[in-house]
Amino acid sequence: MSHSPVVPLRSRTRSNKVPDPTASFWIIKVLATTVGETAADLLSDTVGLGLPRTTLVMAVALAVFLVLQFRSRSYRPPVYWITVVLISIIGTCVTDDLTDGLGVPLAVSTTVFGLALLAVFTIWYRVEGTLSIHGIDTVRREAFYWLAILFTFALGTAAGDLIAEQTGLGYFPSLLLFAGAIALTAAVWFIGRRGALLCFWIAYVLTRPLGASTGDLLSASPQDGGLGIGTITTSIVFFVVIAAIISVLVIRIRRDDTQQRSRLTV
């Protein structure tokens, strides 16, 4: 699955457009999924836009940042992670639109999103010969990547809501459940050192309901099983933390680029 076939140079970007799945990657991912849950509720309910308008506004914003992401020639943390946050919000909105607006059962939407994600992976692998995130260096591969990301968020949202509603678990038990599933997935990789790609995508899907459970736990009222912090405070705090980590990444990348240029000029 790590095979990377030759593609025309004219379709290649300068370098991989996706960050390596380091600790900072997973931390920002969980923070972004949490914001996706709380920001969607903030705009729809607290601000009063309503779910359809929130979906439309976020879809437009996502389209803008996807254009910026595709136009960039390398991995740029601010553009990349803002795009992830927006997709997280869209994933929440789409699932809520189907469930609350159209009355689609969560079991149906979970199945449909799961099959859609499987179809994307199947076509992606047949066309490119790889699903590796270390080779997102062409426009076509990046298109497959972001389409897969969209369906992972939609699937994670639907599956998370389905489990929460079917089992009647509270926010904190749900958080522990998904955190445990992620830990088990990580253990499979660290112990066996096999199936890295499969473990990555499983963990990627599971971080969505983990973040949603975290957001609901923090923002919901105590009467509903939450801590009562609210969507405004929760969203702002998580946005600030995400921005701080991204700033560190940008500084690190610039420092590494400067050091590399210095070595080349010696």
C-alpha cells in the first residue's frame, strides 16, 4: 500500500501537502473535532443562524479554504488546519441536517457514509496504487484525500450519535469509550508494527466522536450531563489552543527551512 506510481511532473506539487501523524497532529485533530461540534451548535443555536444557514455559510467558507489549500505548493499549517476545522463543522451540520431536518435514521446515515468512505478508498487505491498520506503530492491524490476526510467526519459524527443514542451513555462514558477504542488501535500498531495505514484511518474516524463527546461534555448544561461551560467559551478556548500549536508549527517549519538554506549555501 506504500507503492507510489509515477505520475506526470506537471500534476505534481512541490512536496507532500499533508503533515505526518505526529503527536501534534493528533492533538490538533481532536481539538479541531471538538470545535467542529461546539462551533456548529454555537452558530446554529446560540447565534441563531439555524442549521440550514450554518451549513451554507460553512460550506462557502470550506470552499474558499479548499481553493487556498489546493493552490498552495506545500504543507501550510494555518490553511490545512483551518480546512480541517471547517470540514469538522460541515460533518456535524450534514449529519444533523439529515437526522433533524430530513428524519433520516442514524443507522442509515452511518451505513451510507461508511459505504461512501469505502468507495472513496477503493477508487483511490485503484487509481493511484496507494492510500498513503505520505504521498499527497498531486492534485488528484489531494482531491481523494479531502473527499475521504469529509466522509470520515460525517461517518464519525453519525456513528458517534448512533452509539450515544442507542446505548444511552452519557458524555463522559462516551468519551472514555472512544478514547479506549483509539488506544486499542494504537496498541495494535505499536505491538504488531503492521497495518499502519488501516490503524491510521480507524483512529482518524474515531477521533471525530471523541471530539464530539468532549465538546458536548464541556459545553452542555449540568442538567444535560455536561459541565456547563457553554459553546462560546469552549469554542474560543479550543480555537486559541489550536492557534497556539499552529503558531509553534509555523515557527518550527520556518526555522528548519532557514537551516536547510544555510546548509545549501555553505
